[in-house]
Amino acid sequence: MVGFYRKAVVILLLMLVNSPSAFSRPDMTPLGPSIADQGSSFYHFKTYKVESADTQRHYKIWVAIPNKPAPAQGYPILYLLDGNSSLSRLNESQLQGISEENPAVLVFVGYDTPLPFDLKARSFDYTPAARGAPEGNSMLGRGRVGGGSAIFRALLEQKIIPQSEASLPIDHAKRSLWGHSFGGLFVMDTYLHSSRFSHYFAASPSLGRGYQFLVDDIQAQTVNPATLTLMVGSPQPARAGAQPAIDLSPRVAQWQKQGLGISIVHYPGLSHGAMFGASLQDTLKKVSQ
């Protein structure tokens, strides 16, 4: 009988691991103290809070400033979406490594919550409006509303960027934006609709959820001075009813022929979830070189 139960447990675990939805939901365990709370020998932190114009979404921003003096042209600066979770993955040894290069100011754009993600708020903020739909009125399932990327971008450009960079020597030619999943969608959408950033890093953008029109919009571009790096892992099984995944490699080759500064970095063997940490660490290194 004991052997039977052991075998049943093994079968159940295998079913979970091989299920397309097994790891589709993020770990929502409340976060403990971050490096911002613990302190660092290489960076110092300041925090502030803002809210959306309709007061429905509440943000917490962590600004990490190098202790190393700024170069003559100012610090490079990197804005990171899903700031709660991205900050939780930062540690002292990583900050030391960054500081040995040309350290960037790091701005973690998060939400006023102890959780890694505010799933409802990020769904609204990071997704563009569907074709023909008004802003902030796209149903995404599970009771979440999307389509608010233009609204969030206005908050980012008009409040978060000025407040984060106030009194800091910043090299505006080296302002970057990173995001993963829905955040990756926001990065692509912002690449199309903003001139505030010079470098964009879109990790595992969730194009298969009905946002493939962003690819067509990029295809229609003729000039964009910014660079866009697409960071993609291994293809994941499509959820029921979803559009098939796009192979971005041939698209990127075409965009490069058009003179656009778009590149793609492949992470073989990494799942959608694993791409969060891997792309984050590579982006931190890239902007500090």
C-alpha cells in the first residue's frame, strides 16, 4: 500500500510538471526585506509613492543611486517594471559587480503592496488597448481589465521619471526600460509611442495573448533612433484559444534591414517564468557596461 501511494505521488508530480499551466501563475508569497531595507555599501536608496489619476492604482517607487560618483555626462538610468519582484532579486554581490563598471541609477517601478505583483493593476497598466477598443476597457479574463498602457505611460513620463531623476546627474541618452511578460508588452508599446527612452528591453512579451498587432506596428515603422532588445526563452505550450506564438527571429532580421536598431537574444531551455530573473540580470549588466 505504501508503494502504491508513492507511485501515485510521483504520477501526480509528473502531471503537474508537464501541465502547460503548472507554472503559469506567479508565486504570490509576501516578500521579506529587500536590499533597499537592508542597506548596501555600493548604493543608497530613496522611496516615494504616487497614485493613478483615478486613484485606483497605487505605486511605490524605489530609486537606487550609486555611491560611486557620476561620470561627466551623468549616470545611465534603468527603469524596471514589476518593481517589487525585480527589487527582491537584487543582492549586495550584484550591486558590487555593477559598481565596478559604470553603475546605473536603478528605478524599480512597483506597487504599494507587500506582494511580488499587483496582478490586477499590472494587467491594466502594462497592456495596450485592443484594436478598436477604448483605452482601459479590454477584458483579460479572471476579472481583470487591460488596455491602460497609454494611461500608465503618461504617469511614467509626467510624474515618475521627473520625480525619480530630480537633482540627479542623469545621462538622458542612456535611459533604459525593462519589462517581462505583460511588462514586455509595455516595453514594446512604449518603444512605438515614446521618445523618453533610448534603450528598450522586452523579456518574453506576451504577444500570444492577442497583442500580435504590436509586431505589425513595428513592421510599419521606418525610423526609430532607440534600440529594442527582445529577450525570448523556449516556446511554451499555447493556452486554449490563444494565438500561436510568433517566431520573432525572421521579423527581427527584416527590421534590421529596415535600419531599425532591434536585436533578439535567445535563452534556450528557459521557461516564461525563468526569463524574469535571467533577463533582469543580463539587462543590469548591459546598462552598466
